Amino acid sequence: MLRDADILPELAADLPPELSEATKMVVRLDRRLGFDPTRPWELRLQAVRQHGMFQAEVGSAHFPVTLQTPERFFLRPAVPERLSPFAEALRNRASDLWVLGGFLGLLIAALLAQSRLAGLKAFTPVRLTILALVISFVGFWGAGAAVHRHGDGGRARAGCGGA
């Protein structure tokens, strides 16, 4: 859990001589295992001694020490701000909403000009093209894009469960 870093730390120049010759080490902590040195934790040292040449007697002593490192010695990454579910959904579907807004703008323009549109000789192909675009957007983009985005084959959205 504790590993040394290949860094040569420098201490302040105004330290007493006995401290400037002390062993210096920077330790990186692997926080994925849940160890937080800013909370109290116990270090136990076991000293084992063998006494005698033949049939040595083993003696041991335990030295527990409770430690807590001050918070000022650690740099912690800032916790990202949690968005509301509504804001997160808006952010995730922003491109979908822009495409939908574009389609709605075209449909509103077509509705405002429907008298001229109905008088066209090519009214049926225009109407079928608009219908195909709407069905494609709702069918593919609304449901099909979610499968590709989530990569779960639609199980999460369809409620089918799964592994």
C-alpha cells in the first residue's frame, strides 16, 4: 500500500543540522484500497529476538503506535460537482436536442408555408420525405442511438435485466 517515489526532496535551509541530515522520503499512497492517513490508524511493530546458540529461545515484543498525519501534508483532487439528474440528462442528450430543434424548425417553416407547399406538383414526395425523416429520427436516433451509446444492447433501457 505504501510505495516510495523516486524523488529527492529538499528541506528548508533554516532547519537544525540534526534534522537536515535525517532520512528524507516521499511516500505515495494508493487510495484505491481505502487507506486514509489523515484518519487515525495503528502501526504495529513486532521486534523478534533469538537468544542462545543451540535451541535458541525466541522472544518478541510488540510496539503499537496510533498515527494520524495532518491534512496539510496531502493534496487531494477536487471533487467534481454533481449535476442534478435533469441537467445530466440535458448534457448527455444535447446533440439529440439540437437535431430535434432543427427538425422542429423545418416543420414549423413547412406549416407556415403549407398553402404554397400543398400547391406544389411534388407535394406527395415532399410529404413522404418529411414523414421518413421524422420516423427515422424517432426510431433510429431516439432508440437506436441509445443502444450504441450505452453499449448494453438496450437491456438497461428496455428493462430486460442482464448480466
